[in-house]
Amino acid sequence: MSVIVRVKVNSKNTSSHYTKNDETGKQNVNTTVAMRTAYTNDPKDPNYIFSAMSGGTEFALSTINQAAADQFELDGEYECVFTRVK
């Protein structure tokens, strides 16, 4: 069984990482993308049920891969699929 949750990016923050990249000697930049469940008032929407059951959820993705961080736009909505791994 999988659970699909729609999330909205509410912030993106960058900071210099304390270790240096071995290839370039430059400091790595860490980006944290924060997302919250997207709100809806439609009781038929799966996000409505998820929000009601969880009281709201926040996810944070931290990465030093700038190309990955660039895939997330501020105020953009995305679907997260959670599937149990056996």
C-alpha cells in the first residue's frame, strides 16, 4: 500500500558546509528545502483526509547536490509517495 501526499515548498535555505569538496577545494553548499502538506477544504481530496488525521506535516530535504535542490521551486506543489519497503 502507498500513501500519496501533496506538499508545498514553503522555504529554501542555503548554508556553507563545514567540509570542503575534495575535487575543487571549495566549500560545499547545503540547501534545505522545507515542505508542508498542501491545504485543501475539499473533503474528497486525499490531502484533506491526511491533514485531518495528522494535524499537518512538515518535511525537510537537505542536500549538497545543487541540481537536486533546484528541482524544487518556492511555493511549488509536489507529490510524495510513501511505500513500505520490505
